[in-house]
Amino acid sequence: MTGGTMPPRGDQGSDRRFMAAAVRLSRHHLGRTGTNPSVATIIVRDDGYGPYIVGRGVTALGGRPHAEPQALAEAGELARGATAYVTLEPCAHHGRTPPCAQALISAGITRVVGAASDPDPRVSGKGYAMLRAAGIEVKEGVLADAAADLMRGYLIRSTNMRPEVILKLALSRDSRIGIPGAGQVRITGEIARRQVHLMRAEADAILVGIGTAIADDPFLTCRLPGLEGRSPARIVLDRHLRLPPDSNLARSAREVPVLVTAAEDVDEARRASLADAGVDFLAVETLDDHVALPELTEDLAARGFSSLLVEGGAYTAKAFLDEDLVDRLCLFIGPNDIGARGIASPVDPDHIPPAFRKRGEGRFGDDVYFEYVREN
Ligand code: AOF
Ligand code: ZN
């Protein structure tokens, strides 16, 4: 006999451990499930020798099939009597796929551990109720915050009717974001650059102002090896359609979508030459010659975008902050000063709007990183 003690079935520790694995798995399809959240399911059995995983699933590309039927298919008969760990309450509605709660019941799952709750009125509370009515033991809210954090685009779009807005800025040590007329200025290093590309891969869309599009001539794609296919749609705030047709953005518009905001009265020849390059247009309302951002973000949500990464410049960043549209603020701070000729950032660690609280900090090579989330 060994002296080891096996954790009792479904104890706190193993529930958290398997849910943590499910939360990590749910990250795999972030930014690739359309209007659906990227959800994960892990099916765990215990035949008396300790728990082991028999099925795993994550919401498929485009949003369907959902996570649960994929994990159940992998588990097959081993799902009978097993526990399912789901990062979101299983759906209860007949949408384009049958209800996942029913699939769990039919497969003989006897216990369900859930993390985040679903604000979708077709699901909210009903998924868990269906499971309980079938005699399944349900434990809700395990690692709910961690799961919701990865679904925040979906949750914000469901409740606020706009995408989650993530403002990312690279600052010099003295809080400058560039130098007028100098094009792209290297502020942060290679490791921070890779992290930004990962953020791009996980976002549905990325947005810059026309000033940055002209000054930096960026691609705004994800160029991490193996993740090139995960570039988000690129949006330029460009009320007067000043984006040059030979810019890197316009020239790559057939590979990765480019959407330019255009008012009704823009020059038709400009519109035609950008359209020839494959650029698409977003009709926008303007207010005092500026794009109306609350309306724009609503339109983006209606088009199915759940997360929007705003990468500057200073004017655009300030406009989103002033409209109180920023949900998450990500600051990468390089080790060098730029000096007084640099463009001042609208925000830095000593000037964070009061609605935000610090969520984390770290290092990427020589650069430091601060992340803040809006409290409400
Ligand atoms: C799950 N598992 O993996 C996901 C769920 O349009 P439909 O029919 O695909 O339904 C979309 C809703 O399904 C979405 O609003 C959310 O409530 C839920 N997403 N549910 O059981 C999953 N991705
Ligand atoms: Zn479902």
C-alpha cells in the first residue's frame, strides 16, 4: 500500500486545476470565433485511480461547432459518468447547433463544473438549469474571473453593444510616443514587438488614425512565425480619405482586410483608387469634422467585431480616452528618453484616468509593461 492520498472526486484543488487547463485551452481560438466567444471544455474521468482527461474541445474557427460536442466526441463512451469542465455556461438554445447542455446530458456526464456565466438571454441561467433538471451535479463560478477575462470581448459586445477597446501604446522613458516627421521611431525592443504581434493575433480588428498611417506607413499585421494567418482586420480613421493607395496598408488590402472610415462627401477619385487596391469603406458619422467614435464602435460590433486594438497615434488614443471608450490600457515603456521634441503621450503610468486600476506589470526584454483595466 502506498501512503499517498487521492484527492476526493471533484475537490477544490482538482476542480481549479482542470478549470485552469480549460481556461488555457480557450485561449487557442481567441480572435477567431467571430461573434461567439472562444470557449473550452475538458472531460475528466476518475475510475478510482485519480482523475484523467478523456476529451478536450475548443469553439471551432468561425464559432461553430461549440466546444462541448467536440470534447464529447473525443471522449466517446468514456464521457459516461465523467465530469465536464466548461469555461462558459453550456448553451441551452437551438441555434445553428443543438443545445450543448442537452449534448452533455445525452452523453451521460454526471457532473459539470462551470466558470463564467453567459449574458446571452437565450442561455443565461438556463443551461445550468437544464443540467440540474436532468440530475447532473453543477458547480458554478470556478475560476470565473480568469475565464471571463479571456472572453471579455464577447462579454463587452453582449452588454455594451460595442467591441472591447484595448489601447496599446509604446512610450519612451519620458512618455513620448514618437518624433514629428521621423516616421517609425524604435521605442521598445524585439521582445515587446513580439508581444504586440501576439495581441494583434488575438484581436478581431486593429485601428490607427490617418496621421499614424501616413507617418509610419505600417502593415499592422501579425508577423509571428506560424501566426501570419491570424492578422486582424485593419481600420484607419480617415475622414478625408488621405490614405495613399501605394501605402503598405492599401497594397496589402487583398491579403488582410483594410477598412477606411469615410464620410459621405469624400473625393470620389480617391475612393475609387483605394477601392481598386481592395480597400473597403465604413460609412461614418462625423461631428465637428471628427469621426464619431461611439457610433463607429457600435457599427463595428454590428459587423461582428468583438475586440478592437487601438495602436495610436496620440490624437486617436486621446479621442478614445476622452470618449470613455477604452476598456484596457496596455503601456510598453522603453529604456530611453526622446526629449522635448517628442510627441507627448496622452497617458502614462503617472497619469492614468481614475476609472482604471492596475491589473498587472511585467518586463519584455529591456522594456517594462503596465496593464490597466477600467473598473466599470
Ligand atoms: C457553448 N459552447 O463553445 C460557445 C457557446 O449562434 P450560436 O447558435 O452558435 O450560439 C451563439 C451563442 O452560444 C453565444 O452567444 C454564446 O451564448 C454561446 N457560445 N456556447 O455552449 C461554446 N462558443
Ligand atoms: Zn453550445
